[in-house]
Amino acid sequence: MQNQGAAGNSVGIVVPQRFQAGDDFPLQCDEVLHGFAMVYETYGTLNAAGSNAVLICHALSGNHHAAGYHSEEDDKPGWWDACIGPGKAVDTNRFFVVAPNNLGGCHGSTGPGAVNPETGAAYGPAFPTVTVKDWVRSQALLADHLGIRRFAAVVGGSLGGMQAMQWAIDLPERVGAAVLIACAARLSAQNIAFNEIARQAITSDPQYQNGRYRSTGSKPNSGVGLARMIGHVTYLSDHGMGRKFGRELKSGDIKAARDVEFQVESYLRHQARTFSQRFDANTYLLMTRALDFFDPAEDFGGDLVVALRQASADFLVLSFSTDWRFSASRSKEIVDALIAARKNLVSANIESEHGHDSFLMPLPRYVSVFKAYMERLAERAEQEAADAP
Amino acid sequence: MQNQGAAGNSVGIVVPQRFQAGDDFPLQCDEVLHGFAMVYETYGTLNAAGSNAVLICHALSGNHHAAGYHSEEDDKPGWWDACIGPGKAVDTNRFFVVAPNNLGGCHGSTGPGAVNPETGAAYGPAFPTVTVKDWVRSQALLADHLGIRRFAAVVGGSLGGMQAMQWAIDLPERVGAAVLIACAARLSAQNIAFNEIARQAITSDPQYQNGRYRSTGSKPNSGVGLARMIGHVTYLSDHGMGRKFGRELKSGDIKAARDVEFQVESYLRHQARTFSQRFDANTYLLMTRALDFFDPAEDFGGDLVVALRQASADFLVLSFSTDWRFSASRSKEIVDALIAARKNLVSANIESEHGHDSFLMPLPRYVSVFKAYMERLAERAEQEAADAP
């Protein structure tokens, strides 16, 4: 069975690439990586002026496979295929799109599964804490490697949007525009609480083996599955879940109170199973910690306005009406700070019943706003290329 | 150290009592309990006419100890001491208050820890499914035992409010008023999802031993603790957690991304530890199932209005502004159905930052509304007593 790669609006079959950074890379936690690998994909073509590059930053459970397919038989496209491709919001006919897997990841970039050159053994739970700031600096090395001095846009949803914000603050000269979708300037106590429960679910799974599960051949699927279920419920809205599942039964008889299984239970268990097959426990812990620690205002006396004053980028800020993980009011905080910092910005709150997950979906108004904004950036990139000496 | 029992607004020291039902008790699931024990407390005095009795129904993790202390040294009063006592909303100077531990509980009433007379061994995970309807029928037997033909009020918050609603529908002649606080007419898919994750946390704990942990001497503290953390976060509001914990650190240095522990993490772990010491895993599973299955409209073609038409009680319906477990809109559904069913009702939505947990707290407007309503019922009960032949 062939996939939709031939349908014209897909980037088609893509081959992941690998960037090896050789130099020591000091992290925010003061530990040092002695070089690192970063897996990434690219879609489209970098123009001669290097003005049309877009960086896609992934969220908690994402990776470098943002669009297209890995083979003719591959039936599942990259995680943001709804928004990346020829003629899509991030139009690969006009942009050169770079999608890396973050440091600490479990899909090829250096992370807990990699060998620590100092010990000859896998890092496992000893992999150092990585932060959003570390990710920005490591992604900048990839940009150097690819000959990209400045991104037309750095784009992300959720934790990806946080990276885009940090890029604009830390490396202002390298970001033309930052697109922050369904994100927050920092996590609330409730956000941290849900992350902590997910971490407890993983670390209290006896199969976790204090993080040394790889060497003992065990796998904390149960803990990772629970973590995913907890996360997943926070990605959906109460209303959306009601519309999708209601109180429909998969089996049993609720009047007789016998053998009852609700559809939503069966769905969650399926999510848990498939996620725990594909995602590494130590990476999950590390990614949630990066989320918790994110606070770009911290370096500026806790003042987000001062932090954002560092940026020279334009901003697009998008939120979704039923997102309660990073609600519209969290995006408003960012918008208010951007206004106070005298930045160019466009923002919109999109009506959607799909909660936080909305950012992954081809919702008409969302795609339309996102696409219009990106088209303006594409025109600007093309003008820059035309003006180049 | 003496407790506040002497302070005048406490019911003081109370002694739990025990009711033994001897007859076979058929459950909704068609299984039969060959008699059962029900532990309960009472506060105040039943008048000669028997018109001033109030039944307090407990929620998921509650029990019969609703008010007062168990000894002079006891430093923690019953779970609803804020609302039950001399001069309080449920005034024990005027009402005879009955607070049972539900069937299936783990604090003395027949439940998974009890011995199955048919096998001579503890029921454990084989304890039959109990439903809100079963609880109502079993509580009615306790009322018979105590000589209470009709309750002046059946009162409860959360799952307790659901029991009050079911009482009004199933035994209309025995309920003068039903007080439904922070509850819903049935669970949403999201509610069920959170319960299911809690159950998965318990049953996937290897110490759970398929529910036979008592006989093997193990204890699924980790799973029960996780379940409690998941529940607890849904009892609090995002705003309330932000006010209480914010991003305050208990230890570590977030700028250096080192050894960071947020206050909210430490708090949740403490909650998990103390709850898992006092609560039984099989009971937790059974209580969440009773919540999931609750749907009083089910017997009436799914129409809540028809269901509530069975009731002859008056109703008080209270909700809290930041409650997102059973939000104000869920109380509105009940109110709308009560209006359509032509019932006498009073309802209020109370501003509070404490989320679902608000119903346990002495919030001024909440207590004031609740107390005023209960005073009217006390007057009615006293009038009935005066009119009695």
C-alpha cells in the first residue's frame, strides 16, 4: 500500500540526517558533553542567500520527523505533516525547513541511550539535565553546520514554542520571526504537578531499575504508559473527550454494573501501549524537567518584558480556546509582555474543541492564520534573496 | 495536647458505632452479600418525632468520621468538621446527624478487607461491584435500624452529593431535602479518564498482586499514592495551586538546572505517602467504579428530568467557581433538570479559588448559604415535631 506521499501536498519520502558536533558542549547544569550527535530532517531547498530557513522545534514527545514519510510503505507521516509541506502553512516550496531531534531525545540525537565517552557505558539516568537554553545553543550549532546564519522563522508548539521564544531572546540576530503556538512563558504549579506525577509513575515502576533498565534488559512500559495517559488527558479538552467518547461503552452492562469498559478507557490503554513502545523513560523524565525549568524571565529579574526586550524578532502567538494545559490566558501573558516590550506581534485565539492537541491539527482558521503569517515571511525572505549582493 | 473539642463548636469526642445487617443483601450487579456491617457515627439527638435526622454521605476517600475527635489527643477532626457541629451549617444542636462508612469501604464497613462468609477468606479484589444505588439501599437499612423513617436532609459533596441525588429519586418518601454540593449528574469522559488512570496506577503496581496483597503481606503504596496524586491535582484549581505553591523551590537552583525540587512536588509526594498509609487499594478501585457508573437517568431512558420527577424532596445545589472536576456547569445541568421537573430548589455558585476541595472548607459565603438553608430545614423539622400527635 502506498502512502499519500504522491498526493502532491506531502514532502514525500525523507531521509533523516545526522550532524556530529565535535567540540565540548557545556550545559547550563555545568556538566559538559564531549561532542554530540543531532539527528534532523530537512524539507525544501535553502536559497543562495540563506534567507529562507525555518527551524521547527518539537514538543515533549516529538522528534525530527516532522513531515513526510520514511518509506513507500510508511503509513504514518511526520508529526506536523498537517502544517509542513508544499502549499501548506510552512510551505516547503518556499522555505527550507530544518527539524532536529533535541539533545536528550530518544530518536537518534545524543541522549540517555547514548554511550558516555568517559565511561564507555550508556548514560542512562546519568545523562545531564538539559534545558531549553541548551537546546537553543545546540540547534544554533546545527544551523552553523547547515550554513544558516539567520532563520526566517523559528516555529514551535507547546515546548517547541518555548524554544522559539528562547531563541528570540538568546540569539536575537539569528531569528527573523518567532512563532509561539499553544505555549506559556513558564509552567504553573498545576503544570509542574502533572509532570511530577508522570515522573513518579515512571520512577516507581520497578522495571525502571533506577534508570538502568537498558543494561538489565527490563523496560518500564507500565510507568511510561501511565505517564502518557496522564499527559494525554491534559492534551484533550473535557468537551472534546465528551464529543469523542461520551460515556459510550466498549463492553459490559452499566445497568447491571457488570464488566463495564468505557470507550475512553480502552482508548487510553491503547495510547499507553503504543507510546511506551516508542518512547524512552529517561528521555521522558528529562523532557518534562526541561519544561518545568523553562523560565526565560529568570535571567532578567523575573521580568518577562525585560527578557523579551532582548528579542528583535517579530512574533506570532497562537492559542486555542479549549487548551487547558497552556490556556489562552497563558498566551495572553506572552502577548502582554511583547506589547510592553514594543515588539511587532500578531496573535489569535483559535476556537477549537481539541484542547492542547489542536496545534497538531489542520483546523481551518488556525491553518489560515498560520499560513498567511508564514507567506509574509516567505515574501520577506524572497525579497532579501533578491536584494542580496 | 488537647484538641479543640472543648472549644464549644465541636461535637467533641465521638465513638464510632456498628450496625450489623443480617439478611441477604442483593446488589445491583446481582451478587449477594450475606449480611453486612456498617460503621457509622452520630452527632446530636434524634427528637421524639424522628423528624430531625440528617444523613451525611461521604465522597471517594471519606468515611464515617465526619466531625469531632476520637480521643483527647486526636489532633485531626473528622473530614467535614468545618460544616458539622454546634452552631455550624449542619447544627448538631438541632439535627441528629448520621454519618456512615459506605459498603466497600476500608474503615470498618464490609468491604474488600472483610471475610467472605462463603469462603472464609477476605474478599479482596473479589468484593462485588457496589453502586450508588446499593449504597442508598444499605443506608436505608441503617436508617430503619436507627428508627429514622424520613431524613430531614440527605447531604453530600462530590460522590456524596450523588448519593443524596439517588436517595431523592429512589426513596422519595424518605427524603425531605437533598443537598448536592460540587457534584454532577454523571461523570464525563474526562472524569472517567482520570479515574481509569488512577486505577491503572494501582493495578500495575506489582505490590498490588492482582488484589491479593493482604494475603501476601505486600502493600501497593506506590500505586495508591500515584492514584491519590492524580486525584488531588483534580481537586485543586490551577489558580489555587499557583497561589499556594507558584514555582517556589524546596531545594536546588533552577538557574543552574541542578537538584531542583519544587514545593508542589514535595507537597504531592507527602499527600501520596500519607494517603497510601490510610487507604485500601481495592476500596479505591471500587469507589472510582461507583463514581463512573453513577447515572441516575439511565433507568429513565437517559432523561434526568424524568429521573428527578420521581423525587419529592426540596433541593439545594451548590457549586464552586474554580472546581473543574465537577464544574459549575455540571451543577447547572442538575439545576436545569430540577427546574424542568418542577422541583423546589435553591442553587448558588460560590466564588472560591480552592477548586473541588472548596466543599470541605469554611468559606464564608458557602457556609452562610448552606447554614441558612439548613436552618430552614431545622425549623421545619421542629414544626413537624411540634405538630406530631
